[in-house]
Amino acid sequence: MTSKEKTTSSKPYLRWPWSKKRNADRIVGQQPEDQVPTEPVDSDREINAGRIQQALTGPVPVAYPMGVALNTATSSSSQERRLEDPTSWEASASTSPLEMAQATISGAEAPSNLFSYASNFVVNGLQVNAHQHGSNSNDPSGWERLLQNTAPNALHDSEYRFDPPKCDEDTRVDVIEELMGWVQDRESPQRLLCMTGAAGSGKSALQQTVAERCSGLDILASTFFFSSTDPTRNTVSPVIPTIAYQLGSNHPTLREVISEAVTKDPLIFKKSLKTQMHRLIIRPFEDLSRTISKAELAALPYTLLIDGLDECTDELRQAELLATIDECLLQNDALPFHIFITSRPEWAIRSALEDTGHLHQKAYHIQLSDQYDASGDIRRSLSRRLRDIGRRSGDPRAQSPSWPSEEDIETLVVNASGQFIYAATVIKFVSERRSSPVDRLRAVLTWTPEDRAQPFAALDLLYTNIVSAAKEAYEAAHPERDFLLLLRVYQLLGPGGGTAEPIFALTDVNELLDMEDNADRWFISDLRSLVTIMKLSPTSPSFECFSFYHKSFVDFLNSANRSKSLFVPGSRVLDFVTVSCIRALDRDDSSASISVNIFICNFLVRPLGYLGSESPTLEAISHHLPQAIKRWQKVERCVSEESERFQSVNPPRFPSLFKPVFDGLLAFLSRALLEHENRDQEIYRRIQTSYDKWERISRSIEEELLAQPADGSQPPGNHSDTT
């Protein structure tokens, strides 16, 4: 038999850097012409083909109609020796030989019968470039894709949330007992609990405490802690993937089904929250419920905790998440979940929980700031923690049993206004290791705006963020109004003004400022975590005013050093109120005029003080009324009508007070305004004398009225000298 002429082959198109040059290219199944098979073919012989590198390089050269040329290369020296050893390639003599040619395989042109003449063999170490075949060996699994879309920082035991706030053992006992009682009541008709509260009222600490207790009871299914300052958890996008990850980690079947759902639809994370909830949570649980018993299903962890919903940057997405929880979880009785959500009382959750909201009947609502007084807990926490700091300190003063004093503790409790964030801020400031806790606590108690130390920097940052966001939202809807100025007006005219009286009803303020009905409700829509509406009298439901949860927030508004760019000086408020009074008088509105009377008497006149000294109030308003005679005549007419109205009440209320006192007020104010710019000391003296005389008369009238019997009859004695 004549020897076949060996085919010459070109250099391979692609060769791994570590592969050795072949001695010769051989046809699969054919021996070299100088070698004859010495043993029968073992059909189970393992053929290690190495790695097949495929690339689109053009047409595939075919040596025979049924043959395919292969370009093989391996990365293992042992595999290379096998390929180079002729005895390692054996074939049956009856099998048609396939010529071995140096070539590459195009995926589009590769024949379907690639190994049609081979049987019962194993290929080890095969690696395929799958760019042309629709699947990639580097393509992550469904579970890996899920992990890529979660927010690890949002877990209750996340490394990122090291040492999270939580309740001390002997604090918040009542509210924790109520929360855990609801969590463990599997028969509760309401499977959603919403806890709202003022900023800094301790919601996150309570949520963390509940999470740890549920974890200890093996009933914690998932947690998600929002944070506005962490971009990985300040949106709703990772919420459902993070919950799904935790649920899948609790049960292998759930994990498998969730992973398969993501594999089938890799874009699931770009779809609506409802679609994600159905595919990643509801369907997996439905599949699981068909494979395990009801008892096993009930034994699974069932508590879902979501903290700080208000920290999500988009309030519309907040509302979408609440609607998704309602429609997908609460309306499906087959699901075992109890959901506990905490939030400041901002728009999304507040509107969902109000009487007309879709969660009103479905949610168990705890209003933390209104239902629980935390002052006792704050007192215990401050006392214990400050003493712990003192014992660890090197300052002998701090180690004394008398530090801190009971008086200091009570001052801090009053300043905290029932909110834990103030106490936490104090503890953090005092615990600074590089200075004495005694000196740091004294700095807190005696702090003034001129001090370099900033004990409330963290607290001020919280207030700044809330007020800035509220300002942006309000002025977007009312571009003609100044949010910060209005906030200071409402503050100074209400209990937040810093004095016991006067306190003006919101209806009067709205009338004076010519604002629409319920304008105050819209104004604090984004300030509900700091401000609420309080009824001043149970007998007069319409007599309402703003109430500020935190004394520290009022201090923040009053201090230019703390509120910085958000500060509005009191003189600007006085100026604005005075202009508003003038405009109200010019509107010919009787209700507005009555409100103006109240403001003139109580807000503009009473704080004037002695005119011999500089008066910021008088300074602020004087230039607005240089020729105010016509307006004062109008005010006098309104006052007279108001006086007659009060005298017609049976029994008469202050029958002789209004007319003389108002006349005295108006006369004094008009003269002061008209003569203020003249700095002549004689004028000041005359005004001062007039003021002193008016003050004596008004005091005498008040004393006489207080001495009157309740039925309005005149007491014995002659008081004509005081009239």
C-alpha cells in the first residue's frame, strides 16, 4: 500500500499562549502510516479533547463529506503528551477515517452531526465560547442576579449598621409589649401595623429591638431599613429583591423557585413593584404551599419589617409600595405575613391611614408621639448612660455619685420634649473621649450661639434636611409664597413663640394673611414629623394652633447660628405682620378686620414696652403707617362693633373692658407711630407719660372686672375713679 501523502497545514488561527506547537496534525481515528494498531479498540476509552476555541473566521474546510476538521489545543502538559503520543489515539479499522486539518469552526456553519461517528466517549475540560450559541458560561444565575439587586445595608444585622439604635432593657417597655403582642398574635384581623411618630421619637430603635426579638424567636422573615443618606437604600427599587433574598434564604424550595423566576425574566427588576411582588414572593409561596403541609407553612418565619418609609426620596414611590403591600399581601389571606412599617407621619403614609385612606380599616395604627409619653424612659436612659460615661472617665468629678445632678437630668428631660433623639444627641456629645464629660455636659446645658462647641450639630442637620425638603415642596406648589417666613409667622404667633401669651388661632392667622381655608394644613403637610395641630379649647373646636413637638426645634428656628440659611429674624416677621394688617384693613372684610384688631392689640402693641428705649417692634412697623389716621378710624369702628357684640352676650363678658382699653391702645399706637421718627426727647417723654397713664387705667379696669360676680352684677363700692 502506497503511503498517503501527508497534508500540509497552515499555522493555527488562534493558539493559547501556554500551548505547545504540535509535531503534526493528525486525522481523528487514523494512525500514522508507520504504525499499525496492536489491540482492539476500547469503545469506553476516554478522549480528552482539551479546549476547543471557536471563532468566526470564515468557511470551514471539510476533508470528507462526513468529516469535520478540528483545531485542538490543551492547557495541561499531560494532555499534550497524550495528543503527541500516537498510541493515545486509537480507532476501529472498520471506521472511515476523518482527515485532521488545521481549521476553526463557525457556529453558524457547524454541522449537526459533529460527532456522528463516535459513541460512548467522554470529553473532559471542554470550554465553549458561547457568544454565538445564546448562552454564556459567565452569565450569572437567577440567584446571583437577585443578589446584585438587593440592598445588604438595609438588613437589621448589616455590618454597615454597626451598633444601630435600640431600646435599653428598662425603656419603652409598654410600647414594645404592645408591638410584640401584635407580632405574635397570628389570629389578629389586621396583618399590617403602622407606627408613625415625630422625628427622633425612637421609631428606628423600636424597630431594631423588635427585629432582634423576632430573630431570637425564629419568626423574622425579612427586614428593610431605609436611609435617606445611603443611595443603596433610599429608594424602593431594592425593597422586594431584598425581601425575596431573605425569604429564599429561609427555605431551599423558595430559593429555587425565586432563582428560576429571575432566570426566566432577567429584566424583572425593571418592572413594577406589583409585578416583582407577584413573581418573586407570591408565586414562590404559592408553589411552596402546594408541596408542604399547612403546619410546615405556618412554622416558617412570617414577620416583615420595614423601617423609615419616609426616608425614601420619592414620596410617590412610597405610596406605590404601600399600595403594592395592600393589594398583593393584605388581600391574599393564604399568605402568612405580618408586616410592621414605621415612618414619620408624612404624606404617603398619612394619606393612606386617614379616614378615607385605603389602609384605614386594614392597619393597626400606633401614633407614637401622641400615645406614649417617653419622658420617664428618657430620664432613666440619660441618668444611667451619663453615669456609665462618668465611671469610664478619668475625670474624678465625673466619677462622683452626685454627677450628673438631678437638676441637670430634669433640664435635659424638659429640653428633650419627649423625643429620644435629643437624649441620644446629648449622650453622643458628652461621650467624646478626648475631653471631660463634666465639661461637655455643662456646654450642653449652658450653650449659647456664640459658643464654638456645637453639641446639637447632628440634631440641626436633621432639622435642616426636613425643613429644606418641606420648603422645596411647598414653594413648588406656591411659588409666590415664602415658606420660611410663613413658618416663623406661625411659630411666633402660636405656642412656639416663646411666651405664654398671646396665642393666635390658625383661622385668625389665615384671615390676616389672606390665605385660603385650611391653608395651615397644606403648609405643614411635609412638616408633620415636627409640627402638629393642637386644639386650644375643648369648648371651641375651631380654636386651633400649631404645636411644635420639639423644644429643640423651636430653639433651632430662633437661632441664626443653628438654622443658618433657614433663619428668618423676628424683625422681618413683625414687618410682614404689620403689612398684612394694613392690607387686611384695606380689604373691607369684616372678619379680617376683627382679626386685625386682635393682632394690633396683642402682637403689635403689647410687646412695645417703654418707648424711652429702642423698641425693635416699633422700629419694624413705624415706617409703614406714617399717615394711618384713616385706617385707625376704621379700626375704631370695628372695635366699637366688637365691643357691642361682647356686651350683648348674656351674661356680659367683660362689659366695660373693650371700649376704653381699645381706645387707649389705638390712641397710644397711632401717636407712637406718627411721632416715632422725631427723636426729640420731649416727645419720648410725653409718649412715655401717656403710656404709663394708659397702663394704670387698663390695670384698674382689669382688677375691677376680676372682682365682678359671675352673673355680671355690679359689686358693692364706688369705682368711678378708675373709669
